[in-house]
Amino acid sequence: MRTPPKFSLSCRDCSLAELCLPRALDTEELEQLESKVKQHPVLARGALLYNLREPFHSLYVVKSGTLKTVINTASGEEQITGFFMPGEIVGFDGLDTGHTCSAVAIERTTVCGLPLAAMDDLTGAIPSLRREIFRLMSREITTDQSMLLTLARRTSEERIATFLMNLSERFRKRGFSAVQFPLAMARQDIGNYLGMAAETVSRVLTNLSDANLISVHGRVLTVLNPTSLALRVGQ
Amino acid sequence: MRTPPKFSLSCRDCSLAELCLPRALDTEELEQLESKVKQHPVLARGALLYNLREPFHSLYVVKSGTLKTVINTASGEEQITGFFMPGEIVGFDGLDTGHTCSAVAIERTTVCGLPLAAMDDLTGAIPSLRREIFRLMSREITTDQSMLLTLARRTSEERIATFLMNLSERFRKRGFSAVQFPLAMARQDIGNYLGMAAETVSRVLTNLSDANLISVHGRVLTVLNPTSLALRVGQ
DNA sequence: TTCATTCCTTGATCTAAATCAGGATTTTCG
DNA sequence: CGAAAATCCTGATTTAGATCAAGGAATGAA
């Protein structure tokens, strides 16, 4: 069996501003923001970016790799609340009373951060940045809520189809291919996130492959028939 | 059968500041905020506070009654994403590209609002208000995410127990009884929210009543054994 | 009050997906 | 590289909860 092409996505020389706040700021404001952005050491697979209950330190932008956010329950169980791909911001959960989940790298991942103090100052000084942060947080709320729609009373196939279409759309928005992208997370993690057993994830992916809607080679997913796949979402 | 006592919860003469931003603002700032808060006509049962896709107009605080937020899918199906009780803020979903859900009164409800322009000005002028809004939005993100935990791989009893404990805690925080409170929403709505059939909601409530953990009379729910009920959550 | 509507409960049946089990494949790392 | 570990796939069985069905309370309007 041929070795599947390994590929990874990254935003080289990224900055928080470039990646996440397109057109919201003018050049001077961008520079102000840039100057406050801190680089962060590379995260190995399994490394923590921040931990549950830790006080808020920074907002982070993923430059390359993938993070998952996890709620750890008392009994050691874990529930994944989100995956974060290059260009996406993670950390909004921590602004109230510290982080309510942990952020873990599921592969080698690089990020940069905007520290709290800088965020506090800049959002006061730059109205358009303030509005942009409000917008981004609002979008996170919307995203989480649409996830409720994905979980409640949906079949396993509908959940997987929704998940794949969602990934595709997010990669497209960030300038990557919407048709072929890495599926960095394990079946176990997908199942955990979507509220189903890993075995079921596997079965559904097999079914979708057999129906020629997708193909999966190693970590690389290809959408063969986006239209038909969208139908399986079945709103 | 005796008629159950009807009771409703309300925050009389409430203001956004008093209800939601305790201790964050000084007297002068409070007055600034107060002066911008707009009263809103009473909402009858079933009335819309705002509609899906409507541009953002205000943040609203519930003074009395209950609202639900609903995503309407193309096929006419609806998914409830949240319930909002007296003292809680609704509308954060609209700050990005307009409202992504509708807010509907499930009983006679009164609210007051903070218009966008006022929010924009005041969050610029008052750093502590800005931080408070960030905190409130962060909390909404956290709430939605913990809902994912409630929905994913939980039994129907665990979901209902979680839902009831959550309501109890929210009423307690707002100064109402944590032990006896109104269950304003229909079984159908609870089921929709928790991703289960209305019949199952009914069965689980019956089981919990039979086990003497709760009692339900009309719209009034009483928690008879909070400790045992908490165990049914099964983290 | 009475009637109509909506809401709630309970029972019987059916099904999607969990669980259990085993083997195959891929990845990791010394 | 090669062995160990992790991950993935597929089949058989079981079960929680959906669905179908019907009668009973509560609510609201006339």
C-alpha cells in the first residue's frame, strides 16, 4: 500500500493581527498590536498550552499544528470541547475566572500570544480592536451553540458529516484547501467530541468512503463529493 | 388534587448594572450606565425579543419571566440553545454578524436593554465595564461548552439531573430559592434542549419523583434531596 | 362553567448505536 | 531498521431511548 502524502498546514510568520483581524485595523494600529504579540515555545504532541483552572495569561493564535480543548471531570473522564487549527484563536474560556478547560497539542504545534495586559490596554485605546474582540467572542459563542445543534438528536452519520463539512469550511476560510486536509485527531478524539464511540466513528467513515463521498489515507482526508456529503448533514 | 401554588420570579426595578455587574463599577459609572438602559415593552408568551439574522440592537437583561433562544433550521426544525431567567443577559450571539438565533418568551416576560451605541461608548470609557463584558461573554462560552459535556455520552437521567442542578444554582446565584423554583418550560422544550424525546423527559422526572429526589406540582419544582440529585449527574 | 386545546404521562415496540471482542494496520522511538 | 505501542477496523450482541399510541390533567377562551 502506497504511503500517503504527509502534509501539514501552517501560517508562516503569522501574527495575531494578520491572521485574525483582517481589515479591522489600520497600519499604525496593526503595528501597535504586532509589537505586543509574544512568540511561544513549540508544543510537542500532548503538551499543555494552558491548564484547567489556570489564571488567564494570553489569547493564543495557532500558527501550525492542532490543539484540542478538554474539560477534565473529577472521575478522570475527559470531554473535548473544541479543536483549533492554524489561524484560529484559543483562550477565550479563561477571561471570567480562569481557564475552564485545558488546551492540549494533538501534534507538534506552534502558537503566538497576546498577553492580558496588552489586550486590556489596546482594547481601550483602539475601538475597532475592541469591537473585533467582541465579534470574535460572539463568534465563539455561536460556534459552540451550533455544536449543540450537531449533538442533539442527530444520527452518527449526520454528526460526522457536519464535523467534516465544518473542518472543510474552516480550512477554506484560512486559505487552505477545502477538499483535502489533515485529520490530525484520533478516532477516539473525534468520537469524544461528537459524543459517540470510536468504533462508530470508524464505521461511519468507512460507510462514507464506500459511498465515494470521501477518502481517507492515513491522516489525510479528501472530500470527493462535497454536495452529497452536505446532504448527509441533513440539517 | 390541590391546586399548586403559582409563583413567578422577578427582579423589580432592576437595571442592567444592579443585576449583572455587581461591584464592578463605582457609583458614578453605575449612573452613566443606568442612564443608557432602555425599558422594553412586555413580551407575551411566544413573542419574539429578536429574530434570527436580525442585526444586533441591544443586550437585554431579563427582569421577570423566561426566554429561550432557538436556532431554526431550513427544514423548520428548531433547536433550543438556552433558557434565560431573571437577572440573566441575552443577546451575546448577535455581536459578530447579527443574531444567529431567535429569542422567544416562553411566558409573560419583561426585559430592559443596553443599546449597541451605548455599549460601544461606555466600554471604551469605562475599563472595568469593558472587562466585565469580556467576563460575561467568556462565561457564556464556558456555559455553552459545559452544555456539550451534558449532551455528549450522558444518559437521559444524567442530563435531566444536570439540567435541574444547573437551574437550581442559577436561581440561588440570583437570590431566589435553590430548592423550589418554577419550571417554566414545557417537557417538549426541555427535551429539545437536552437532545431527548419529551416522553423520556417525562419518564425521568417521574423516576426522580418516585425516588423522592424531587417533586413536581404543576410548574413548580421542589428539590427534596439535593445531595442525591447531584449524584445522578454522575459527572 | 363548559369546551377546546395544549400539555403530560404511561405502555408497547423497535432501532441506532454502545459495548464486547479480536485482529490488522500504522506510528513511534530506541 | 524492527519491536512495542497505539490506533484503527469489523463482527456479534445488547440496550437505552426513540417512536408509536392512547388516555388523563391542566390551561385558557367563550
